Amino acid sequence: MHLRIATYNVKGFRGDRHALLRVLRSLDADVLAIQEPPRSLSGPRRVRSLADALGMECVVPGGFPFGGVTTALLVRNSLSPRVRAAGARVLPWDLRSWVPQLRERLAWPSRRGFSWVDLQDVVVVNVHLGLNAAERQRHRTLILDTVTEWGPGRCIVVGDINEQRDGDSWQAFAQVLTPVETGPTFPGHRPRRCIDAVFAPPRATVLNARVDTAADAVIASDHLPVVCELTVL
């Protein structure tokens, strides 16, 4: 199966909305994995509206409980007949690991989740791991258990890992799947860290992969999008 997949942390649509739309159109993705869709009650409606503007189908709209407020998935309309199932899982929230950071940052942690779409031959899994290392460890284990259950040979994991290639979570995913080589994605205006990733099935052929550094991408979000074209046997 041939797919063009894009992953993009859109910062709750708080950047330039017109620039965001131009970026997403230019990515021309078969599957668009979004992290940090709007968290408000109107968030799922806004994601569906975005899908309509792109001529895509929204299969996971984000917002609680649809993706644990942190992920959403869109697919190209022509690909819709191949969608066998789509869904999301809210990941467990353990405040104990956050207590020290809550005291220091006075910031409330966000509820995390991951989502997926089953395209018969391929399952695309969209993840958004947290800022806390202990939380990332627990969440990546649950995600990898799900990937193992579905079969790593047909799973593509994409998303915001919130750590770089030498991090424990990145390495854990790389033991099961193949990390696709791309460049730094964060912060968008001066990218230095590669924290947005695509992990392909071991037997996949990656045709091309890149980070979109266009001016529109820089003003649309604080991350840069990654787009990857690949064939899964």
C-alpha cells in the first residue's frame, strides 16, 4: 500500500489559521495526523471544519474522549472506502509523577491519548507523548503493547514524541519499528530538536521524507510538520 502521511503539532490552532490551511494543503497527505487540536468543547467541530476545508474525512476529531484531547486524524476522501476502523484511547493520568513539576511550573498537565485508523493493510497510529519522562515511559509501553497486538509489520506510528532520537521513548519505538530520517522540527522559528517522528514498519520502503520549513509553517505553529511517502508491503 502506498501512502503519503503527514504529522503536525498544530498548537491548538492558535497560530495563523490561514497559514495553517495553506501548509496542510501543500502537504497533500493521504493521512494527516494532528497533535494538540483545540481543547475547547468546540474543538472537534473545528477539526471537522478543517477536514471539510481540506477535502478530507475526519475519522478522529480530537477532544475528550476522542483522542484524549491531544490527537486527531484525517484521511483523504478517496481513501475513505479503505477505512475499516478508527478510534482513540485516553491514556491513564498519574498526577504523582507530576507533583514536582506542578510545584515548579504552576502548570496543569494535559490529559494524553493516542488515536489510530485501520486502512485494511496498514494501521496509522498517532501519538502525543507528554513532557514528563515517567509519564512517557508508561504511555509508550501501552502504545507499544497495542502495536504488538495489531502487528508491527502493518503499523506506522507518527506524532510528537517530546524527546529526541537518543531518548528512551524514541529508542523503545525504534526497537519495534524503523525510525524515518528527518530533520529538526522544534521550535518552528529556529528548529533545533527532532521531536516529531515517523516510525515505519520494518518491511516498508520509504520513498521520501522531509520537514516542511516553509514560511507558512513557521507562523502556523511552534512545530514544523513532517511528511513521509512510503510503501508498505
